[in-house]
Amino acid sequence: MKRFCLEKDSFQIEKFDFQNDRHTWDNFLPQNHHLKSPHLDFYKENTSVNYHFFRVKSENKLVGQIVMQETQIPVNELINYSISSLEILSACLFNPTCSFNILVCGNIFKSNQAGYYFSEGVSHSDIFKSMTQYLNNESKNFKFSGFIIKDCEHELNQIKGLIPYKKDITMALKIASNWVSMEAYVSDLDKKYRNRYKKILKSKAGLQIKELSFDEIIFHKSDLNTLFNQVFSKQKISFGKISEDYFQEKKVLLGEKYKIYGFYENQTLIAFSSHIIENNTLEVHYIGFDYYRNEQYNLYFNILYHGLEAAIAGGFSELELGRTAFVAKSNLGAKPRYTLNYLYFRRHFYKISFKFFNKFLNSDLNIQLRNPFSNAAT
């Protein structure tokens, strides 16, 4: 383990050999924490990103652990959504690989999971100040364009070069105490959205929806990936890809806390939705559907309403709907939850990219979100 030590009263950062010492890593973490080795092993084996592990010490006492996911963003993806591709092309001239190698502290593949765990009472800002200096000092070993600290639990202050990014949001719907059934939810909608819901519900007539058993997940492995990739291919930018075994291995990892529902036309799987159960929240995780049949069956909206129905039936207090498609999700009554992230770019020409990177990330935020509920319900 290589140690990086700063001035007095700072934190010491060590690269950690997770591959050969999972037991030591796990012992520091609380029970069932999302950074425990079974979860990290799952993502290492079933996603396209690389991982780096660090331990944080103060006066030789262990006070924290940090995970960084390493991924590449091809420049052509930025050009597709930038205001000026010339600016990116100019930056690319200084970067022979023509890609941005990014380290992400936080889970690329799931909302609301920080990539660190620290002892109570330590300064998060001071730790990440030491971490920033460590990464810069070790840049020849990491060769990164920048890094992102995602889903922060506390604000980070007075760290040179760290850019706050406070406009990232997920969409979540609080389940009202009177929603004991979908009928109760529908009765709280105003007339326009009540009629809209009935129309969407009617459009799925003839479809069969059922939870897939583990054997059925394996049987539909190819179908699940094909349907998922139809949705994934329309994302603005991809930080990482999942493996063909992702869905079945996720079921192995989480068991009854992970469910996949199939939408069938006759005997053909044309859509699916996966749910993660976490504390008292149901999260609609990855989905997939056949775009050719989407208009006929309103597959996307029926997937959202099915998630809401499952959240109400399961007695959950909140439905987490994730990022993207903000208007569609606000039609259900979901509201934005702002997350706190920070970005750091190592060189000036990478900082140039931030202004259009920021523009297309925020392009969906310049919209009027909806309130589907009647005045009485509100």
C-alpha cells in the first residue's frame, strides 16, 4: 500500500489492495453497507468500468474508505450534444486518446449511493482536499482528465479547483398516507390527469404483466439485454455499460430486494421493469421496452404506473424514479430531488469542455414540471 502524506493535521491517503484483502475492507464498514465487497464485486464483474480503492487515515488511525470508478467518455458523445463541436475538437487536439478519462466517486449505475464512508466527526472537506492533492500527485499513475464526487452527503468547502454542481436531480414521489390503492391515488388527480391515466391504463389491455422468476430471468437473458439497449442507446451520454449477465447476477446479489417484471404480448416479452427495494423506498431501476410497440401500448408510462402501483401495494413511503424524462415523471406527481456533486478538471482545456458539458446536462432542466393533483389533494 502506497501512502501519501501531506502537511501536519491533514489526512493520509493509501491505495488499498481490495482484490486480496476484502475482509479488512469490509470490517470497517457498517453492516449491509453498499460498499461491502459483495456489492463491489458485482459491479466489478458486471460493468465496463475499472475500480480504485483508497483508505484514509489520521495519525495512523483508519477514518475512511473511498471507491473511485474509472470510465472514459468518448469525445464523439460530447460532440453529439454540444453547442459547439469546434470547442471540443480544439480540446481534443491536446488529447491524443480523444476521450475524457474520468474518475467517479459514487455509483455510476445507481442513484443516491456515495462512493465513500467516513468515521463520524471527521471533516469531509479536509479528506477530499487531501484526496485531490493525492490524485494530482499520482496523476502519472491514473492519467485522468478529472473526477466527479457524486451524491455527496455534505457540502465540500475551500478545495481549490473543485466545482460545485448542484443541478443534478432525481425524480421521486412521496406516497401519500391515504393512497391505500391505485384507486385512491387516481381520485387525488385532477380531471385532466385522471382521464390521461385511464387512457394509458386502457392501452395496455391484452398485455400480461408478471414477476420473473430467477429461471425466467436466465431464459430471457437475451431479450432483457435487447430491450434494455433500446432504451440505453437513447441516453445523452454513457458513463459505463452493463454486462449481459447483469440482471441475473443482480438478482443473485439482492434476492427478494430485487424484482424484474415482464410485459408480454401473447408469449413475447416486449418490455420489462426492474425494482430495487431499499429501506422504505421502491426504486424503478433499469427498464427496457420495444420502441415499435411503445406508442401502441404506452409502454413507458405503463412501466411508471406499474412502479407506482407496486410502491402503494408494498406500503412503501417513496417511489424513486431516477434521472431523465423529468416531465413524464412529474406527470405522475414526482418532484425533483437535488443532489450535490463536485467536478474537478486537471487541465485548462478540460475546463473548457465544462461549459458545454454543463449546458447539455442542464438542457432538460429548463422545463415546466407538472402538478397532476387536484387543488383539494394538494
